[in-house]
Amino acid sequence: MINRQRRRVLAGMATAAAALAAAMAWRRRAPAAPGAVDASPVPPPPERFARALRVPGRDGLMAELALNAPLTVHARDAAFAMFDGAPTRVWHYAASIGDRAPANPLLRARRGDTLDVRLVNDLAEATTIHWHGLAVDEANDGSGLHPVAPGGEARYRYTIDNRAALYWYHAHPHGRTGRQLQFGLAGPLLVEDDEERALRDRLGLAWGERDLPLFIADKQVGDDNAIVYKDGADDWIGNRVLVNFTPEPHLDVVPGLYRLRIANASNARMLRLAFAAGDGLLPFRLIGTDGGLLAQPWLVDDVFVAPAQRVDVLVDFGTRAAASGAGERVLLRSLAYVAMENEDESGAFARDPMGDHPGAAAMGEAIDLMEFRIGGARPPRVDVPARLCALPPPPAVDGWPVRAFRLRMDAEGRWFINDWNFHDTGHEPVFAVRRGTREVWEIRNSMTSMPHPIHLHGFAFRVVSRSISPPDVRARSVDANGLGPQDLGVGDTVAVWPGEIVRIALDFSQPFAGTQRYMLHCHNLEHEDMGMMLTFAVVDA
Ligand code: C2O
Ligand code: CU
């Protein structure tokens, strides 16, 4: 996290270990400009792209489950064959339905459905299920306010009242979220509604074939195939990438249009997603974000996806096949970017960030996630509508009260939101918002810092402006308020880059009564666990 020190460490490693020298060479290159392709990303592991992508199936990891009946899941730890050789212990939410044993299932529901999930904690430590992005009351939020003790259980029961989108669920115990997610406690939740259904029918892309979730997380994996985590660590990045719990997979695709619903479930790694083909990029359409469809598709070359964010994209492998024929391979890559992990104003000392991550690409370095192999007959052409749904533009917020937040680190290297660190303030709400009011939250990051993906529970928001953005962000803006295409959707997590002031509009209407407590925090899970989190209350008007 501190550049000066990281450079020193890298230089030391390169001289000490000749075998690492080649791998290090590209690390010293300047990060690529937006749109450029890094020709030599992370050296491939020997088995790179050997496995077929897991698509949601009947059984095992990411099996698909309709939430049309009460469901019991056990948080537990079991071994799965994941890499070559020894199996890997994965902490997961295990269900058992007839002869099926889904683990971290892809849950599917329709808006208006009742979710009824019983969690039994078979782990040796407290855990929860937090329903990331869902408009729920405190009791069903699964935050660290309501931990489930080892051997204990909880029941989450609520009506789903969110737009159609890819949401996700994950553990959220106080101080242990980074550890539990790194070990695997997370899965996708797909919500459907009529508007999105209409688009789906119009596109005619079969779910599970040409309409697929990509649930992406990097993991630090040791020689024994064990997932590694160190308590108290900073920015836990990894040397392997799991897509749908498959390491660096491939997918055979036809030369046609695909819809990919992508979640970044990494602890700390921000992704700059692009489709790399030959020595160029395959432009794609961004059609949705955290909270569902955008009003219109945006043709882009790449998109930043911070931890916890989701994007819904359409990519046409047919255009690539037309250019150079079938047999072509397209890589889903995170392009190099300026990670902006600058030394903090405080000059706080941080431990070596890469020493714990042998073989991992540093933050901001290019990394290949999966491969698409184009073959077969060209399917009928699909027309993408110019208008996707009736989402209004971000609201005009003149006259709305503004609540200001500043993201910063103190001289001891502790992260703060204003003067609040969760280890000091805990579950005591630091402010209260009256139910039904509307507010602008203005989140300002320090000039010399790093990007923080800021998330709040219980409420979705619209981004209304970005100012003092770094060049990579400014270069992507498409309106007078500094917003990029991704900002034009409904969000629950927003990346705030060093120096930036990001304003989000919030409507605190909700069908609940009494005091409901929620969290506001950085979704870099190590920052969260180090206390970059606060509790706020929504109270009766
Ligand atoms: Cu995705 Cu407070 O969490
Ligand atoms: Cu952060």
C-alpha cells in the first residue's frame, strides 16, 4: 500500500531470486494508458485455462437453487477438488435438497418473492449471511450486529423488493469478514423482475448457455493448494483467480452475442475488465450495474469493477470471428491500471504488502481471468435495443441536505471515515437519518491515498457527481457531472478514488418501523476489518 516501500521490496526480491527476475521485469514497466493492452500480464500458471468454466448446475459449488421454498444452509468447511493435486478446504454455505448438495448456491428469486433462509453455523467461529445490496431491515441484514455463534442458528425472512440484478450474499462477522470471504463464504443471488424479463426475452440468450454469471475472486493459494489468509493483513490479493469457483477457466463459445453478469467478490483487488483479442480489445456493451439495468447500453473498451461491484455486459464474439475466423481466443483480462496506492499523508508505516502474496500480480497489474474459445456455427444475429428499461436519470439534488464523509488514514495507519473507526465506535450509531428523508452523501478521499469501494447496507443509491477525479476516471466520464457510464445505474458500492469527491443521492424511504441500524464501510475487506466502517441508524420520522 505504500509505493516507496513496495518498490524497495520488489527490487530486493528481484536481485535475491534470479528465478523471479523475469516475472519482475514487467512490474517495473509504467502502467498502460486507458485502452492500451498490456502484452505480457502475469506469467501463466502451468494449468492455465485447462478447466471448463463451472456453469450453475444441479450440484456442488454454485449449483442453482430457486428460492421458492424455505431453505436451510449450513456454514461449514469441507474439501473440494479445485486445483491439480491436493483438494482445497473451502468454507461455504451448504444446502441439502433431496440428493443434491449445493454449496454457495446461485440463488434465484423474483422481486416480490419471500426469501426464507435458515443458517446453521457449523464453523468454530461466529458468522452471518449478509444480503449484499438488498433492501432489508436490520434483523435480516446479516451484518456483524447479529452474529450467529458456533453451533447457533438464525433465520432470514423478508420480501425481496429490489430491481432485477445480480446481488450476492456473504459472511459479515465483525473483524473476520476478510478471512471468511477469502476462505469462500460467498455466493451469487440473482433477482428477476418483469422489466428485465422483457429484455431477456427480446435478446433470446439462453440462461446457463449464452447468459451466464461470472463470480470472480482472487485467492492466495499455497503449494499444498490451501487458501491462505493472514489476520490483520492489508489488501489481501491473490495469486490465483477463481471464476465461478473454477481456477482460470475456459468457456467454449459460439461466434455470437453473450450476456455476462459479473461480480467482483475479491477481498481487495479492483479489476479493470476488458476482453483482449489478439493485440487489441473487443469492445463490449455495459448494460447494467450493481442494482440492475442501465437505461441504455454503453459501448466501452473496459470497465473498473471494485470489490463488491457487479456489471452486466453484452459481448459479441461474432465480431471477432468475422475478423479472423473461428478458433480465435478471447481473454477476459483485468488490464493494467494506475492503482494509486500512494503513500498516505500521514506517512504511516505499512508492512510489505507483497511478501504475503508470492506469485500474485500486484494491485493494478494486468491479470488474465479466463479464456473464451470461439467455435461452431454462427447463431442468428441479435439486435440490442437502444433503450433497455425505464430507469430515470440521477435526480436533481438541489436543496437536499448534504452529509459529508472523509476517508483517511491516521498516523498509526488506521483507516477512518471522518473520526470514526469501528473498533472505537462499534455498534453504537454515529448518526441517525429520519426514515423517508432524502440526503446527498458527499464522500471525499484523501489526495494521496488509494481507491476505496464504499458500500452502505439497506439502501441503493444514484451517483450524482464526481469531481477532482484522477485521469483514468475523468477519461471515462460521459456527462457534465464527471460521471462514467457505470455511475448512471443504480449502485450499492461506489469507488472513490484518491482526491475525488463523489456525491451520491439516497432516499431513506423503507417499509419498516422503529430504529434500524446499518453499516457504511469500505468493501476492501481488510479496510473494513481494520475498522473503516461505521453504524448509522434509520429512525422513525
Ligand atoms: Cu458486501 Cu457490509 O457488505
Ligand atoms: Cu478502503
